[in-house]
Amino acid sequence: MILRNCFLTLLALPLVLASISSAGAFEKPAMFRASEILPAALVAGPSHRVREYAEADGYLIHFTIDSDFGTYSCVGVSELRRRIEEIEAIAELVKVSKSDLFAEGLRKSVETPIAAVKNIAADPSGAIKQVPHSVGHFFGKVGSGISNAARKAGDKKSGESPQPEAVGRGLGKAIKNVAGFDKAKLECAKQLGIDPYTDNARLQEEVEKVAWAFFAGGLPLKIGVSIAGGGASEILNATEFVGLPDDLYQLNSSELDFRDRTSLKSMGVSPEQTDAIFANPALIRSVRHQLVDTLAALPAKGRAEIIEQFLACDTVWRAHFFHETMLLLLARHRNAPYQELAVHERLATGLTADGAIEIPAPVDYVVWTESVAAFATRDDIARFHRRLILQGNLSSETQSQLTAAGWEIVRLKR
């Protein structure tokens, strides 16, 4: 399973378990019922339903969402919430694309296109610059450019509005760098409260379709949407949707890239490593930017090891997970500054002035297994006072075993 893969190198140590637990005390990951551990707003909504039975892997709970726009497999509550927010955003965009105002925007974009669009239709190679493939294969854009979209729309009978589906399929890479369109996309994402660089291909398509109709038609974009927040669960702890940093919406992609390169250079990251970070398709622009900002706010000592973990992220999910661990370290650092950072296998840790090592664990529900027991008795961290910075919950057995092994447990809300 995905989380288990993320932890395997951390936990693959000789088992020193005799003094801590008998084999009979080990637990098996549980099966959960979504209706019992999630707030009602997450279990079901106008456009989605979470399947009732969700299997845990000992750390995170695996959910499946059936939606009007496809099926989503989610590892952990954090991804579940993110995907549900995206599903609700897609539903809102689909509703907007059926509105009279959207149809008017499409009509105006064809009849009296703005200057930037005219330039592209006349000279696409001269008006457009290629966008760096920083998000690579995680989502692809279909279509062959503005001229195609305009031609398809022009084939309609006079007075007939182009269909949203046709326009959505016709918008491709050619429109990405039209002057001002990137800002229109960012504004659309901001109004929806979603990540403008998400790896959700359907959401990206709908955002581009709606933003283009209003932008090219010269109409103000206003999407009346309220994304439902989360709730609380006895098992999973209360969670709150904090939102994304404002600069993801205020700066376009080129400006974000420039800022991240400048920050990495100021932290002493080599040009070769910086290029490798930017070339890693798992580090989608939003996550990469937040990771860079988070690292800049943490101690300089140990940063080089953290950078290596940036490069080791090989899926978007793992990049998100690694960012969650870094956010836990940052939250603790702001209260009691770390002296340095360290990496134990693939997990970032913080070393405190009082000689403790703090290990972040953004998990859902941990049960006492052989791998957790091995983690609790690691030789390389035994000399420290060990603090587990926990988001989520532990089984009673895990709680008692960790306490017996000398661990301090600090709980943080998401």
C-alpha cells in the first residue's frame, strides 16, 4: 500500500521486541465504516458518496469515492477531503458552463475576441511561448489550440452558441500563456478555493473551459460557490480546512518558479539540484512552492538532507504526504525553535534545544504492529528523548506500548 511503501525503509530494522511486546499483543489493521468515522458532509454530497467500508493499512485509512465525474481512490483523510473539495468544484464549474452568462462569454469570444486571442489565431507560434513541463504526465491537455476552438465554434449556425464540451476539448496548450489568461485561471481557482496546479485532470479541464469563456469574452468572472468544510470524528480527530497560501493565486506560474529558484539559491541549493527539483513531475508547482517556503522557515542546519527527500518524492501523493510532515515540523518550530533538521531514512525530523528528537506523523489511525514496534525501538534514535508529533489517533495498545517504550506523544490538529 502507498503509505506502507513510504514507511518501509523507516521501519525495516531488526526487531527488538521481546522487552516491549509479545507476538500476541500485535494488532491487525481494522476495517472502518465511513458513516461512523466521517462527518455527514464528507460521507455524501450532491455529487459524491464515499463507499461505506474503508480498509486501513495500520497508518492511514483507504477510501473510495464514487462521484458524478468518476471514481477516486484516496489514501488517508487528507486526500479524501482534498478530492471531495475538487469534486464539488467540478460540479460548480459544470453548473456555470450551462449558464446564460457562460454562453454569452463564448459568443463574444468568437464574435469579438480580445487582442491577445486575435494574435494567437493569426500567429500562434509567435504569440505563444511553451510552458515548462513542471507537472508533466500527471494531467494532459487535449486539443490543438485556439484556432481549432475558434474554427469549431465558427462552424455553428449563425446565432447558435458553441457547446461547452466542444470548447473544453478545443482548448489546449496554445492558450496557457495568453497575456492575462493565467490570471483568469488563478482567479477561478481562488473563487473555488482549490489548488490551481492540482493533478486532477478533469478539474483542470473545467477550470480552463470556464475561465477561458469569461476571459476571452471580456466578462467578469464570478463563481458563487461555498465549498463545504469538514467536521469532526471521534476516531480521526477534528480537522479544519486551512486553505492555500495567497501567493499561489497572486503570482503566475513563471513568477512562482522565479521565486522558488531564488529561495533555493539563497538556501545554498546547487543549480543542479534546483533543476532536478523543477524537473520532478511528482512535485507539482503548488506543493513544490509550499515545500520550499516551509524549508526556508526552518533551521539551515540539515536542509541538504531535506532537499534529498524533495528529490526522492516519486508520486504526487508522496509529495503531499512529505509536505504534511514538514508542516508539522514547522508548527512545532514556531513554538520552540529547532536547532537542526535531520532525516532518518526518508522521514524528516527536528532536533530541539532540550535534546529531543521530534518525529512527525500525519496519520489517521495507528495500530500496534511489528513494523510500529520496530519503529519504537530504533537504535539510531534511542539516545534521544523521543517525541511523536501526531495528527490522527493511536489504538489503545499502541498508546500504551509507545508510552512504555519511553515515547512522549504530542497531538496536533490538522
